[in-house]
Amino acid sequence: MTTSQELHERIAGRNLPKRFLRNVAEHGDVEVLRWKDAAGEWHGWTLQEVADLTARLTAALADLGIGHGDRVVLMLRNRQEFHPLDIAVLFRGATPVSIYNSSAPEQIEYLVNDCGAKMAIVEDADFLERFLKVRESLPSIQHIAVLEDSEAIGDDILRYDDLAAFEPADLAAEAETATLDDLATIIYTSGTTGPPKGVMLTHGTVAWTLESVGQSMRDQTDIEDFAGKRHVSYLPMAHIMERLLGHYYMVDFATQIACCPETSQVAAYCGEVHPNVFIGVPRVWEKLYAGVNAALAADPEKKAQFDDAIAAALPIVEKMTRGTATQEEIDTWNVLDQVAFSTVRGLIGLDESEICITGAAPIPDEILSWFRAIGVPLTEGYGMSETTAVLTWANDPKPGYVGRPATGVEVKIASDGEVLARGGNMFVGYLGQPEKTAETIDDEGWVHTGDIGELDEDNYLKIVDRKKELIITAGGKNISPANLEAELKMIPLVGQACAVGEKRPFVAALVVLDPDAAAAWATAHGLSGDEATLPALAENPEVIAEIEAGLQDVMASFNNAESVKKVKVLGEEWLPDSDLLTPTSKLKRRGIMNRFADEIEELYAG
């Protein structure tokens, strides 16, 4: 087994620019970036073309005085230019800091000033306008550049095309600028429990993680070479998981990145790209699952046949995962695959997937098992920005668990149940917040995750809940809201759920109608127009009755004290990157409690 020390030895002396240049030498002719133009036509760059552009952008940054220790803010959608820009900043020994595209002016002001950015690079006039609204409050910013030129952009703003036209720098010489201890990026936390904190990740941290994850995946799959393996990049680059798989993998392994600029387009992109590696937060997998089942529901007989096939496949896949399936059982699954599953995989674009990962929040066991039953190799991983996205992962998952520690990573459970982790992938601290850093990293180097968990006899980790999110009822019962919420979302009409009950006599929940499932329900019941809107359906007695019936089913496995007793159905869709959800659809509980205070009181009235 590869140790942490061995991984440290592998990365010795090679920062991210040096790893990139090695990759270019080995895989320069591999097409690593693909994107669509306004007409919907695909284009691509090879790794060598990315390197050539990086050299020109590096020279431009040098001309602007961007150098060792500086910070450069990037505010771009998932598009091809992000990658050479990020790499060019690294070649200068500076630190790229990606921020969420939805950031309001006041958020931009906070983030830019917190990291002390010297330069900002934004996508278009809309993004630029938000920067300019607070320009006078950004004393560290010396340059602002914009990718998409327009007449509305003033002469004091730099144009990307001009930067890309510089004579290329000597990348081999530039690669000597940064050390492994220099910052490779700063990832800002989502701010669910307070102002965002800047998670500092060094070149050494990222390089160690790449070695660790690469080794874990090679050990657990048939993949030996990741060059050319396709990935759809749709999560924001400010999110550590996308930054790792949708950028650093390309930098180090020459994976092929298909740039999907809008999250809403991910299903369509998967249908065209057929990714080999695909990551999704639980909401993405829930939507795919709901979409397939909604389509099948139009033909009840076909739906029943498919459900029977799933039921037959589930125990076989479990045995296949463990290597205990008989040839007869394998043959049975192959028949099911030919008559049912392969078609569904093709329709959702995951027919060529080799690694599929869900993370960032709990996913119902039923959905994880359903995807594996149809031949999608979905597994649940666990990590956080502070651990460079990865702590645990396993290609042979156990339902209810988030895998085993990644190669070189140590995980243990503290006396109070908190998950602690240690390894070369741990962050070096929160930017400018030594007190918060000391609260998270102890004297022995263990990172305190803030999650409550358990390790089983095979070293699989189960996450029970966030330490700070446990509900304590009026009776003193400690209850995990995340587990309840995951089960509530198994009710077909429910898209989001938030359990409540702090200092209350019982646990209740706010549930939000899933727009797609609600639309299908309305059509099936002959409703249209105003009667088929989400607000109207949320008040429809039949909808409420169906959800309440589903509530009884999904709560059956919980004891009486822990189960959700009442729900309030909401007809307002909760959107990512709002005051209710983070960009990856995690609940912002404080925002939800404030917005729906009256509805919560209604649950406990009378």
C-alpha cells in the first residue's frame, strides 16, 4: 500500500507548472479542451495548444507586473480560456483565486479585499459591471481584464485578446518561480455558517492529492492512463471538486474537458460527450433518476417491467461488486442490460462511464443502488475544500458509506464522534484567520472536519451529520437532519427538503416540489395553465395527500422520536447559489429559517 511519505517523495521538487510541462511533453497531441461556439459547433485545443497560449498569457502577466506572491481573481463560466489563464498565473508564481459567477458586488468586494488581489479577470460586460460598482473599494486591484470585448467596456479595461497576443514566455524558466510551499489557489468556503473563509492550498497540497487520487483510481479500476478520458465540466471552478477533476486532472493527466457553461445544460452535454469520468452533487443524480422514472411513468406497464428488472439486478450487482457473483447471475444481468439498462444509460449519456462520483451532500441509498443496478459505476465520495476535495472514495461502495480513505490519507473518529483526517492533501490554513485555523488543525496535524461519523471493520466511513447541524428537540434528542432530508427526497414529488425541530416537541420539514415531477403529475391529472403552476400544486389537496402518504413510507425505517411528523409543501423552487442553497445545492439553513419562519411556526401551531 502506498504511504503518505511515498507520495511526498513522488512530488518532490515538482510544482504544478513543472508537472504541466511534463504532461505536455508526454501528451502534447491529446485534445484536452472542447467547447461549443454560439452556433453549437464543437471546437478543441490540444495540450500543446494550451501550453502555447499559456506561454503568451504568462508573458502578458509578467508585463503587467504580476509576480511571485500576487493574487489574481478569476470570474468566468466554465469555458476554455479559464484553463490557460489559471496555469499562466501559476507560472508567474502568483495565486489564481476563482470566485462564483453569481457573486454580487458586495461579495466581490469582500473576496477581493480578503485575498488582496492585484488583478481581476472577468468574462463579460455583466461581470465587469459588478466589479466596477465597487471599484473604489478595491484598493489592491491594479488591473482588470475582460474576455468578451464590447463597446460598453472602457479604455482603462484590458482585453483578453491583447493579452493572448504577447510573444510567448519561456515556460521552462518560468516554472522555477514557485515552490511546493507557495499557494496554488485559495478556495472560499460557501459561507453556510458565516462569512466565507479562504482555504489555502499549496502546490504541494494539490500535487500530493493528484498522486493520491490517481493511485486510488488506478488501484480500484482498469484505468492505467487518464489521457483523453472525457469529463463534462459544469460545476463552478470556485468549487474544489470541479477545480480538481475539471482542471488539475487536465494539467497533470491530460484528461479531456468539455466546457459546459451552464449547469442547466449538463444533461444535454452528457448526451453528446458520453463522459468517461463524471461527478455530480446529489441533486444532479436525483434529477437524472427522477427524469428517467418520470419518462417511464407515461407507460405504466413499461415502468413496472423496468422496476422488476431493477429489483432483479440489485442483488446481482452487489455480488458483482464483491466479486462473488456466479456466471449465471452475471449472464442474467447482461440480459437485463441488453433489454433495458443499456438504452437508459445511452439516453442519459453515461454509457461509456468508468468512474462516476457523487459528493458534497448525502445521497439516498436507493438512488446510489439504482444507478449501479443499471450499470452506471456510481460511488459516493467524501471530502471538503480543506482536504482538497478528497478524503474517501471506493469503487466498490457500501450503501450508506462514503468509501475508504484515499491513498495516503489517515482517518479516525474522535471521542465525540467527529471525523478527523491527516495527510498531504490537507490545507495549510484559513487566509488571515489564525484562530479559525487553530480550531480546525490541531497540534498533531489532524484536520477537524466538523462532521460526525463512524468507521466500520473494513475502514469504510459513514457520515452521520454535520456536528453543528444536529437538531436537538425539546426532549433532548439529537437528530441528524441530513439523513431525514435524503429520505424525504425519495418521495417522487419532492425536490428539496429541510428538516426543522430545534427545541421543538417533534421534527417537521419544509419540502419543495420538484418542477419536473410536478409538471408530469399535473399532466397525468389533466391540469394545465394556472392549476399546473408550482404554487397552485403546493396547495392542491391531492398533491399534499400524495406527499403525506410518501412521508409515511420513507419514515418507516426511523424510530418514532427521530421521524418527521409533519411537512409543509412549498411551491417556490429553491435555486442554487441563492440565500437558500449554496452553488452545489447544499442547504443554507439560516437563510431557509429566516425566509420561512411563518411556515415553520404553522407546522407547530395547534
